[in-house]
Amino acid sequence: MSGLRVIPTWRHGQERLYVCLQDGRNIAWYDREAARVNLLADDRRQDVLEVLGPFLTGSVTVGPPPVPTPAELARLSLHPDDDLAPNRPGEALQVDLDRDPGPPHRFRPDPRRKALAAEQAVGEALDRLDGAGWHALHSIPLPGGDRIHHLAIGPGGLFAVHTLPARKQRVTVADPMVAVGRREPRPLLRRVRADAGRASYALTAEVRPVLALAGPAEVAVPVPLRGVRVVTDADIEELARLGGILKPADVEALHAMARDRHTWTRV
């Protein structure tokens, strides 16, 4: 058994059959109208075709998702209110603090300010990759009040980056649990993977999950993680060394799609 399952959905009025892993991540989808099976994980090609077998009709094309066409990009002429590119790192937190700064004197520091400082540190590090052919988007709103902290798009691919404040604390990552200092571990990697999965769905391209730790004193990962990269704000610029995935034109096309607020309204 491959452990894959097929889930039918409707997107923009068209039916798609998504192929999901047991943890819910999408690795492929079948677009009936285009007669195409789009693969996010080429090493599962045979398993995907087997599980989709009963649903395939006629001849189909199999391969990675196509990059948006010039016609699709023309559609993305954005109204300023719909353009996410100007978002600052931690934009949503900053707006929340501006609206409700909280009492001037608190027994404990406002956790929103720690989270904001962490997102700013990671976001600024990502913004510095611009000269290496990368684009970074910040505080991408999702339905239900969720958001993707950062999205990095460049020659090395696409990365959904979730930031965790950990200033001067030890962080232990034991999939899916993450423990910061003496606090109780939380299954944070599920959220990190879910963000990447929603981004993959919105952009019809593979988006890899990244957990970015801001200012940790020490990071322990006892067992190698499945498909999640763990970095710190000090070494996140190592992403610039990755390449060979996207051509410059692909990077620009995906960035144009990702910066449109409407891209994210149905994920």
C-alpha cells in the first residue's frame, strides 16, 4: 500500500483531484480539464499514477506544475490594496499593537512584542537575499485568521518560513514537538508543514517548510527531520546558496502570483 489518498475539490469552478499523504500534505493533483497530473514529488510518480488510475480518462500529461503564463501574469495587475509586497516583517503584529498597545505597565512583557522582534529579525535577513535573486513576502494573510510569517522565492525554490522567538534559550526539535527553554513542548512542526501545504495549494508549486528560530542560545535536533529545514535568524541567509530549482523568469512569475492577496483567499 502506498498510503496515498485521493481528495476531490473544486477550485475556481473546476474539479481537481488531490493526492495526499497520510499527514494531509498534497504531493500531486489531477486537473481533468487540462488532462494533466501535476507532481510536487517526482519520486512518488508511480504511486501517484496508481492511486489516480481509476479516475484518469484518456491520455494525460504528467510532470511538475507549469509556471504561470504571460497571460496569467497580465491578470495580476494589482490594486495597491491587494499587493502584499509592501508588507513589513511582522506587519499583522505591528498593526495589532498599534490598535491595542496594551497597558503601559505589565507584570510580564507582552508576548506580541517578542514575536514581532523575532519576525523582524528573520524578515530582515530574508530581505537581504534580494541581491542574490530572491524575493521575500511577509505576513501573508490566510482565511480563518491564520498567516504565513514569510515566503521566500528564489533560485533554490519556495519556502514557507515560520518564525519562533527563542532569545538566549535552548530549543529542542523532536518531530513534531518543539520545546523552547523550560516551556512545555508544542507540536509546532505540524503548523509549519500545514503552512507550506497551503502555500503549495495556492501557488500550485512545491513550497518547502522552514522553522526559523530567532536568537536561540542552542539548538538540538536529536533525530533528522522529515522535510522540514530548521534555521536561525543568523544563518537563514544560507538559503541563498541553494539553486538549480527555479529560473529567474520562474522566480518572477511566482513572485507576481504570490504577492496578490486574492491568490490566498481559498486555501
